[in-house]
Amino acid sequence: MMTSIQTYEEPCILDALLELKKQQEQLEGCPSDVYSSLLCKLLDIDTIPFTLQCKDSLLTLYGATSKKGKLHTFETTYFRIEQVHLKKKTATVSLLLPIDMHECVAKHHKDMFRLEKTNSTTVIDTRCICAIHCLDINLLKKIIIEPKW
């Protein structure tokens, strides 16, 4: 008896990224969609953060952002989907800046308190990605802790 191994022409990561983009667009609030507009106002977030798993580790990229008039470089494993390019089997992602409790760039994932959107984008080859892991959207909310006294 001969068994065959099923192969896929299109990587399933592209399908996952397309679905993620669709859900993220609902968060952004489409003026013609009542549910989307309500969801946008309710959550006040337009990003679904995620990480990408390569063969041996999480995909890590480097970006730059301007904070208080100074240019800061940073390393991140957290992303936001911007576009999916089916024919090229690539995706454009923006890099999310990991922030710690003291409003500084988090050096380690254990120190991350929240994520912040940046203008840094890059195109990734989805054929190098093994898995995608979506994170809690509340990581993008800026929480203000007021002193008790």
C-alpha cells in the first residue's frame, strides 16, 4: 500500500495573515460597517499584535523610532500586519516597540508592560515563517497609573 504526503502550494501562514488583517481592519472601524464602527469605539485599539516563529526562534527585527526629539533604535519580536502580498508570498509588517513599566524600551520580553506602534516597517518572506502567535490587544492600551496621594 502506498501513502501520499499532502503538500500545499500556498503557505498557510499567508491565510492566517490575511485573516488577521481582516480582523484588524474591523478594529480600525470601517465607516460603512455598523459593527466595525462600534467595535472601534468600544476597544479604542486598531492593532492585533503578534509574534512570528521561524525554524529555531522568534523572528527578531530592528527598527528606529523618534521619542522626545531623539532617534532611538530598538529590537523587537512584536509586529502589526500592514499588507499581505499573495503573489510574492511576502507580508509588510510594522514593528511594535516593547515598553517596560518605567516607559523605557524593554530589553527583555519578561520586562514588557505594553506595546507601542511605530512607523518602522519591513517586508518579510512568509516562506521562512513556521507559526504565528497573536497577543492580547490590551498590550497596546496606555495605562495611566495615578499616585494614590
